Amino acid sequence: MVMKHRRRVRIILDEVEDVRPSALLYMAAVIMTSRAAGGSKAVDGTYPRSRKVELLLQDAGFFRLLGVRHRVESPIRRFPLDWIPHLCGNKSEGARVEELERKIFGNTTSLAPAASSSIYVGVTEAMTNVTQHAYPIDENINPPWLRHRWWLTGHVNRLRQELLVIICDLGIGIPKTLSQKFSMAQIREWLSFLPSIDPRDADLIRAATILGETRTGKPNRGKGLKQMKGVIDQVGGGSLHVLSSYGDFTYSFPGRESIANLPEPLIGTLIEWRLPLSGLLSHDLGEPR
Amino acid sequence: MKKSIISVAQQFSRFPAGRVRTDGDFSGERFREEFIVPALVDQGRVSIELDGAAGYGSSFLEEAFGGLVRHNKFTEHELRERLTLVSKDQTLEHEIWSYIHDESERLGRK
């Protein structure tokens, strides 16, 4: 609305009773981009009536990222979720990944070194995927501020004993990226599709997660999703859920894949990466701090 | 022939990430151009210590090492003679040599 019709938008959150972390991150991305295009006053909103939702928006760092005033004093940690506060960047920034690991696991809980390295690699490769592929150099990116831009959040859920990392961008999406970089014949080969079958967007996302397992005859590029999938196998649990354009792809341990088509396209890509703490920690998290 | 030792974590960054310079400050392209290539040119033999960094993504490794074949015209044979990789993680060494090998095969430059 802001970008197409140059109109101001107010987001009414009054009636919201719950919100998925990935939806929250995506909303933050859209609001920031709309403001970059239409000015800081292009989008505003109301506080949710629900205290639970307001605290969630606050704890997740949604308000802070958007420069919205906090109304409620809140502890940084609230059982069962320890949040990775919403982050936004336009580079592959390794130091921030270690910083977020420290923030959510603290100094008293030690990640197994291999797990720490796997999280680092998974997240930095996801960032690199965005900077490399999401906003092609020959595409007109509007607003220009958006180029290479990613958003990240997540949390440790002590009840479910799980780490969730969410990363999104507002680029051209995996299906379009893949179709531009590789021939349909190559993509069909990765997917073991017959020549007459046209892959859907979800199939193209699946192809992106197996890219690099076969010899492509091209420089090795875009292996971020494959590496994230590999960590799931390595730690023996978790899932990778990717939404992009009309595609909806999920990989979950052990080796289960499911695909679906979305009724409306999602601009860009949204990735949810879940890993079990049992596979990541050198000892259990124990009682809430 | 002299030998140069490069510790990624101590001399470059504990946080290597990204393929090219526009991806970030500690990209594979920057490591290759500012550290590996000058050392190979000046010293002839280079030992690269990989331990101590937070981790290595495939984009960083492929650009840093596969890029030696692609951009700097080294052959796999030359690199096997002159480049030593040091790490407790042998899969990392294997991964790096696979990038060098794949790029050599692709370009027919063995």
C-alpha cells in the first residue's frame, strides 16, 4: 500500500491474541521496508490489547527494531522463551552470530563445539544466500535500502527443549533465483522429474536444498539450505521450513520431506530452522535462569 | 623455497563468512586476495591453520580456495605441492580440497 499507492498505513494490533515468531519477523521486515520507501511516518500502528502479545513483541525485540517505545518493564528472560532479539543487516556478519549464541545460551550453558560451529555456518550461509542471491544485481530493488537486506530472530524454548532460528528477506524468492541460474533440465535432474513435468515453487525450494549434492558443472553456489538440512541430520532432530513465492517446503528428521503450495505468494523467503537442544548442548539447560 | 604460515583466526578473523567482499568484511574473496595469494607468490609454500575460527561456510571456503583455480590460475597439482591445510577437523581439509579439485576439473586445469 505504502509503496504502490503512496499512502500511509496504520497496523491495528488491538485484537491480536497470538502471533507466530516468523510472522512477527516478516511484519517487521515489511514495515521497515515500507518506511524506507515512504518515510518514517509511512507506517504506524497500535499496541495490542493483549498483555501476552505486547510482552511477546517486546521480548522478541520487535518494538526495539522499529523504534517503538516499550510500555511495560520486562525481564530479558521469561520462561520458557529466551529470545534472539530481532536483527536486521545487509552483510554476512559472523560476529553477530556468535553474539546471539552468547545472548541466548549465556555463559553458564556450553554448546558442544561442533554444534556451535554448525549453527554459525548455518546462519552465516543463510545470510550469504541473501546477499548473494535474493536481490540480483540486475534487478531494480526498490527502495535501494532493501538490497542485500535480511532479518533474523529466534529463541530457545526451554519447554520444548528447542532452538528456533528464523531468517527472512524480501527478495525475488528461491523459485525465481533457481530458475534464473539453472536450466529446467538441470533442475528436473536434481528432482528426478520426467521431462514433461514442470516443478512447482515448492519443488524448486526442495531442489535448492539438494543443490550441490550432484555435480552441476557450475561453481558451487547456494548451499546454505543444504547445510542447514545437514545440521538437522547431524544433531539427530529438528526441521527446516522454507516459504518462498508459492512454495512451502519442510524437511524434518529423519529425512522426511513435505511440500505444499501457498494460496498467495510470499514476497522473498522465510526460513524457520528448529534444532533440538539435546543435540546441541554439552549438558542440559536445566532450570530456567 | 620458503614457507609462510597463516592462522585464519589470529591473522584474518575469528568470524570468516561470505563469498565476496560485498557479502561482508571477512569474506573468502578477501582472504584469498589479501592473504593466500600474496603468500603463495612471495613465499612459494603456504601453511594455513584453520582451527580457532567460529566456523566455515561453503561460500567462504569455495571462494577462498576454489577461487585460487578460478581467478588466480593455480592448478590443483601446484596447490597440492605448495599449500598445506592444518586442522583438527579432517572433513574441513577434505571439503577444501574438493572445491579445488572440482574447480580444476570444471576448468580443465589440473
